Amino acid sequence: MGEELGVLPGMDSVLVIGALAKLIRFIGGTGSTKELERKFDVIVYDGISSEETLRMVGASEISRWYIRYLPNLVEKTDIGRLALPSFLKLTVASLNQDNKADFGGQTSAKIWDVAGNILE
């Protein structure tokens, strides 16, 4: 007998946005761009229409923007230089799908590159 999986409130929207993001290649969908162009002319999202939905769709691009520009801003402040290594390791460990967070004494610049590569 099958059991129904419980879904936390609001998670259905998050999962749908994740699937849409893969289709429109926000977070690196499966398959090449040419393959997706042949399958879909238009993708229609028929679901909850709210500001939060639009924010979630754009969240990956915003994350890429922060990864690109934040290092320059953070390294100009004392607190940024102090807190940056710990924050970076935490961020990359949470983004990394391999669950491998061994940085082996890498510099902050190298960790920023790893974070940028994960989001591409």
C-alpha cells in the first residue's frame, strides 16, 4: 500500500519553481540548450501568482550577482576580512551537492571561485 508524502506548507511552490528553473536553465538543467529549444516554445506557469514567486525565479541570478561582486566589497572592510572565510566555507558547503566541504587551506579567492562554479 502506497503512502502519501507529507509536504511542508509552501514547499510545493518551491519544488515547482525548482523544476521551472531547470527548464529555463537558471540552475543548469539537464540536456543541452538546443535540445530544450526543440522541446519547448513556451513554458506556462499556472500556479500561485505572487511577488515571492518572482523572487524565487530570480534568486539564482541574484546569487550569481552576489558571488561575482561581493568579494570586492567584503575585502574592503575589517569585519568582512575577519568573517569572510567562515561565511564562505559555510556558503560553499551548503551549495555543494557532493556534500564535500574540505577546503584544505584554500584561500578566500579560491573558495569564491568554487562558489561561482557551483552556481554556473
